[in-house]
Amino acid sequence: MNIFTKVNCLLTLMILPFYQVKAQERASDYGFEFGVMPSGQLNAITDVAGVLVGHKTLIIGDSVRTGVTAILPHGGNIFQEKVPAAVYVGNGFGKLAGSSQVEELGNIETPIVLTNTLSVAAGIEGLIDYTFSFPENENVRSVNAVVGETNDGYLNDIRGRHVKASDVLEAIDQAHAGAVEEGNVGAGTGTVCFGFKGGIGTASRRLPEEMGGYTVGVLVQSNFGGVLQIDGLPVGKDLEQYAFKNQLESADGSCMIVVATDAPVHERNLKRIAKRAILGLAKTGGIASNGSGDYVLAFSTAENFRIPYQAKPLEKREMSVLRNDDMSGLFLATIEATEEAIINSLFAAESTEGYRGHEIKALPIEKVVEMLKD
């Protein structure tokens, strides 16, 4: 265990009660229901046992509104104990560093870092520093850092490239289990979604025991457009705020979606799961426009599914995996959790003024709730 992991464990014990009691109001608190499956205890990606999330939020002066969000599949040495993973590209107008190796080998070997478009390099540098910090990685000469992004340049001085490798390390160091802070935090600090303030959002679903009792958790960085729908309500239309209605707000942007599950599935079916997350995005009214980078990265934390960095030649492992016929429940769970995670990012976000005086208002929750009552 390296110094970052030791400190993280201590901080988790110290701050977990704080995160458990300081809960933000979310869409479900107002009576909105997304689908038919029950959520996990926290309704967050951290309902998948072992998954940790950390944020580093950068708010400086009147122009810096950005940050880093880190998602860890487990709290150990991920390079030495990789996890199965897959990538699906809904629309490729963006950057997901490390995706080609994930596609080729079917695993990830670093935490997943989300940040802004021009800070992907800082994300890579931070992940390399993190990987090298483990003594058992002293002979490592190559690291496939996984870094996703959305463009927060409307509210943030993105050309200033204010995110540094040290911020990435701090986000990883702050990663913890328990409730996940949403809205204007981390990589969601400066994002815009459907013309309202976007941000980080998360949700989860738990399958019935007769379907395996598995959990699916989703975390999103919402920064895209379309015609907003919430629980089937035509919110964007009724509020007269949607893509192309006025030229300030277009449909372009991006959405990074991270899906975690404890189900025993390998990269092929993880890719099938990842595809369904785009259906969840569509249910919110997102249209994956020409200028939108919509990426999904899915991974499994299933027991005995970790992939050792160094194994004996021709060493074989016996693992039980779910059949294709068992996947439909996981597909539905992913769709529902993605839809709710995106809406949660809007409900948690607050109005923000930033770069060059640009201002984005938060979703008018009171008006939306009135629509639900009508």
C-alpha cells in the first residue's frame, strides 16, 4: 500500500460520516422516478463495493471554474490488479485518452480521471505520477492513463490550463466510499447541460436477487445539449429552453459516462452495457450532436476478475461469467441509472458566473416540480 492509499483510508474513516449526513437534494427527493428498478443504498456509483470517487474543485477569481474527478475501481494498486473494462463511443467529438488500449486489451490499469478538454495532458501526467508512487511499480516503463474530458470553456478560462498534475493526485487522494458530491464539483465545476448549469451526477440500480442481485452504478460529467426531458416531462419545451431555440445555447458539448458493476462480466458484455448508457442519455433529451463527445467507460469489480500485471506463463484461471441471456437486467439498470445520474447533475448544480462575466443559471427546480404536480 503506497502513501496515497494509506492517507486515503485514514481520510475516508474521518470524513465518511460528514458525507453521509451532508446529503444534497436530488431528483428523487422531489418525487421523480426513473424506471422500475430500485436504487442502491446511496443511489450512487459507490454502491458498487470498492469503488471510490474523489474531486478537486478549482474556483479562482472570476475566471477559473474547473476541476478534476477521479473514479477508482478499487483502493489498491490498480496497475498491478487491473479490472475488466470496455469503451463505447456514442459520438467521437472529444478525447478519451487511453481508450485504444482499453479496447485492445479489455482492461484498465489506472484510476479514471475526468477534467476539461485542455487538461487531458495534466490528467495523464498525474496518473503516471500516481502509478509510479507505488514501490512495487518501480520497474514500470509504460502506463495507460485513462482520462476523459468535456469542454468547460464558456465558464472557465480553459486556455489558462489551470489544472495541474498535483490537482489530479489530490482528487485521487480524496477519493472515498459513501455518498458522492454532485453538481458544481470537480470536473463538473464549469459545465453546462441543456442550457442550464450541469455538473457531476450519479445514480445506481440493484437487480432483484432472482436476477443475481448485482449492482450497477453510474457517474456522469454532463456538458451537452438537446431538448431536456425529466421523468418524461417535456421540461425544455415547456421552459422554452432547448437546442437551437436561441444561438447562445447549442446542442454541442460532451458527456462522459462511467459505469461500474459488480456483475461477473468481461469486456465483450461490458461494451454491450456501455452502449446502453447512451440510451439513458437519450431519455433525458440529449441528441449526441455533431460537436458532442459522448463516451462511456464501463468496468467490472467482480470477485476474482482482477487481472494481475505479472502472471506465470500460460497460467489459467477459472472464472464464471454471466451468459448473454443474463444481460438484459444489467442493460435496463444501466439505462435507468444513467438517466437519473444526468438529471441529478442538474438538480445539484448551482447558478455560476465565470469567465468574461458569462453566467449560466441553474435548473429552476420549483418550476420543474410544478410540472410534475400538474
